[in-house]
Amino acid sequence: MNLPHSHLPGIASLTPREEQVLQWISQGKTNGEIGIILGISGLTVKKHVEHLFTKLGVDNRVSLAMIQNSQSSTTPKNTPNGV
């Protein structure tokens, strides 16, 4: 997934894993579901979500999804890991 980094402050600082988590959040997945998909624990996903909140300056998953969806509208949509 390639997010245009100039569109939103904080996007440029996301790690590849945080970008994956953000993509799955925008698709309505829970932390547990994301953990299964990515092969990591739900607690690790929770930590990534906390980092996303901080880096993107939001405090809920709906805001994260809105950010992802606004970014995706400017780039081709990709499903993480081909899932």
C-alpha cells in the first residue's frame, strides 16, 4: 500500500505495519481479526492502533478509517497481503 505522504501530517511517519493495520481498520476489522490476518497478537495490533491514534492525531477507529479512505481515493485500492 502506498499512501501519499504529503496529504496528511503524520502519514509519512507510519511504519509499513501501521499502514497495514490502518488498511484493515478501514475495512472494519477488529484487533483480533487483524492479528489473525497479519499473524500477530491482538495486543500487538492494539499497540499499533495506539500509535496510529497518536501519529494521526485522532482518538477513534472511525477517524482512522476516514483518513485511510480519503488517502485511498487518491491511489489505487490494494488489499493488504492479497487477502
